[in-house]
Amino acid sequence: MTSSTARSLTVARAVGERLRAAGVRYVYGHPGGEVVDLIEGFRQAGLEFVLTKHETAAAFMAEASATSTGVPGVCLATLGPGATNLVTGIAHAYLDRAPVLAFTGQLPAERYEIATHQRLDLRSLFAPITKWQATLSPSNAAPVIERALRTALRARRGPVYLEVPSDVPKQGTIDVALPRFVTEPVPAIDADGVRAAAARLRGADQPLLLVGMDANETAVADSLRRLAEAWGIPVMVSPKAKGVFREDHPLFLGTIEGLGTAFLFDYIDTCDLVLMVGFDPVEFDRDWTAKARIVHIGVVPNDDRYYGSEVEIVGPIDVALTDLLAAAAPAPKVASDDVRAFRDAFSGRVRPDLGRLTAQDVLAELRAALPEDALVTCDVGYNKAVASQCWPALCPRSFFVSNGLSSMGYGLPAALALRLAHPERTVACVLGDGGFAMSMAELETAVRLRLGVTVVVLADDALSQIKAGQERKGLPVTGTTFGSVDYAKLAAAFGIEGIVASDRSTCRAAFRNTPRDRPLLVAARIDPRAYQLA
């Protein structure tokens, strides 16, 4: 179809076809009567609607799919409480920079001013947590979707909100085909910036590569490794960048904002140069106070000024790193023995042996059982801290977490979306028992869709991170513990296998068989003291 060709379609069908042309295959959501016509148009266009148990889970799934594939994720809810339930997941996508299109129903335009039932100003509601908001109509459907896709994908990426009055999806619209769009022009790398960065690197005694989520791309991994190896520069990553630099590499030091992060920031304080590669300030959970000189290498300029930078290289990160490597003859900077000594000391600090099963033990057994390219999600709480630090990620975009918003309930829905997007890969999630309780209804979603994922619950019957905070302040433990769950019976209720483990050998046996067409629930009864030793 050429750009001059036009077809008469319903709004819902036209929107669905544009989404499918952009690579979208799934729409995640929970319906209401106001959006059933929109769902039908999507079905006619070849999109599969994935029914979730809760709208927040739908938004989490859309984000995980988008982050792992680069294709915009799509989620859908009805008006009123459906839309408000979507908010947490869209706020997560906003702070973790994921291209997501969020559709909700709305009252018909002629009723909006006089109705009160379920009437909310949804565009205003979503405005603080989306890059753009629009209301679909028969006359604007095609250009609005086109702009929504461009906006969501343009750096920094993020969600867009689209309000759909309930009488609009069935109405006719004229859909004019457009050529494939380029989200934005690719800027040329500034040669002066590269030369200035190379000069800073030559003059540094203790440089560090600190890598963030904008760099977590397969294209970046090789150039990052070559630069680190050529100059002998140690590497740290953020939780959202895990895997872009193999964590079994001798130059890898650890993940900031994970377990033991204070120890890593102490190391940063000894550095005289930090190459800040693809870092977004939303990834930091503390103020940047290091005195090191900074070279900013990213897809956007350092306009946030969260950290000061003397030099900026803006553009494709893989090209920037390759140009930097070619700009000067490498001179190894940090002695390998020093790096090895730090790695050994840090590993001993965050992986203690308590004589009882710890979350670190569970992760070690899971890592040994899964292939290198396994996709792993985690939830939020102490389980996030330990997984971010102690799960060795070995390839890009293989570890997923809610970081900017840090929302509990993320891990299980995200794992299901990854299994849908990558049916050929092994998928597991690591959850605290609190986060699992928020999302366990999605086990039915997994059973219904025949999604084989390993669901690991680190069970200690408490919101351990908050409980520990109470204890540190000398406060009584209030509102942070709960009753035990019979996980074997819970699994049986969903028609799946459930295993309760209290030692490494039971974990090892449980993880040996990868589930194929239904989830496996493994509840590991862990000693929570290992969370607090770092």
C-alpha cells in the first residue's frame, strides 16, 4: 500500500493495524464494557489480547515486553477504576524509560460534561507519568497513533496515554498509509568530545566504567568489553544495566544500589575518573558525592546535571565507545591483582555462609541450573537488593526489575510477558513473599496461557527490608510481619507443582527441570539475616 492509498476502517481496526505494523503482537489488560469494541478491532487486526487479573500487572507486562524487545508495549483498561489501577504500572514504565502505549476507555464526549458516575479527568491523571496524552477520535486516530509511537520511542523513551471515548472505536475513520518512520536522526559523534575524553583517560590513575540502562544493548556489549579490557578499567553497573558486561568477567566489580552498595561507593570515592556510560539519574538512589572527574557518554546530553561532567559524548553509545578506544593507544590502568582482591572481598561480604539457607544460596543454585541467556525478573524489597547484586547476569537485557519506581508486585507479571515475547528462552522470577502475595493471582494467567516459568519465592513471612528499618531505629516491629502460607497447597489450587525448600539440595533438585507449559512454584524458606550483613 502506498502513502497515497486510503482505506475506510473502524477506529479500533485502524489503530490495531498501525500497532501491528509497528511490531506489536500482544495487548495486555483487563476489560470493561467501554473497551470491548476496541478489543474487537485489535483482534481483527491480528493482535492477541492477554487477559490479566489486574490492570497494574498488565502495565508491568507491557513494560517488560517493551524493554526486552524494543517494540512498544501496549496495555488496556476501562475507565474509572480500571484506569486508576493502571497508574502504578505506567508510573513504573515512565521512571524506567519504557516505550508503552496505555489505552483506557472514557465516557462519550456528549455525556462527559453531565455524567458523574466513573467520570475522571484521565488525561490530567496520567499527565505527570507519561510523555504525551491524547484523546482518540474518528478524525485523528491515524496521526495520533503515529505520534504516540514516535513519542514513546524517542529518547528518553517512555509511556504515552491514549484516552478512548466508548463510542469512538466502532466509528469509521480514513486510514492513510504512511512510510516507515525514523524515530529521530542519529547524531554524529563529536570528534572533539572523543579527543577530550581520551585525554582525560590517559591522565587518569584510577578510572572506572559506571554503566547504566541506556547502554544495556547487545550492540554496546562488545565495544564496552573491548574498551574495559584494552585500558584495564574496572566496571560497575546499575540494576537496569545488568548483563551488558558479563558478571563473571575479571574486571566486573558489582552492581550499585544492590546489596553492599555502600562498599561499592567507597570504591568509587577512590577513583579519579568515572566514565558514566548510558546512565540516567533516575537509576541513583542517593546523591552523587564522588569527587572524580566525569565523562558523560549517553544517548542524550547531561542536562539533568545530577552529576557534573567535564566532557560529554552524545550519540549511539556503541559508536562512542569504539571511537574512544581508537582515539588513543591503550595503557592499562588498574592492576589485575587489585581488582581481584576487591572482587574477592566484596563477594565474601555479600555472600555470607550462615549455615542455613539464604537468598544468596538460592540464587547460586538457580544460576547453576539455568542457561546463560535465561531471562530473570525480580521483585522489590530485600529480594531486589540481593538479586541485583548476587544474580550473575551474563548477557544484555536478561535481568528485569522495577528500579525507578521500585514497585512491589512487578516480578511475576514481568516474567510472564518475557515468556510470551521469548518462548524459546528460559524464564524465572525471584520474589519476596510480600511481592508474591500482591501478584499471585497471575499464576492463573500463566496456567491459562501455558507459560512455563520458574517462580521462586524467598519466604520469611515478613516485609524484611521495612522490618529491618524499624529495628535499626529501635522501634517495635509493627505491621511488617504476616502469617505463613502453605505454598504446596497454593500451587495445587492453581493446578501446578509447588515445592518448599529449606536447603540447597532441595533447591538444586527443584531447579533441575525447567517448566515448559505451566509455572513451577518453589518457595525457599530462607534466613533473612543474610540480607543485612552488607
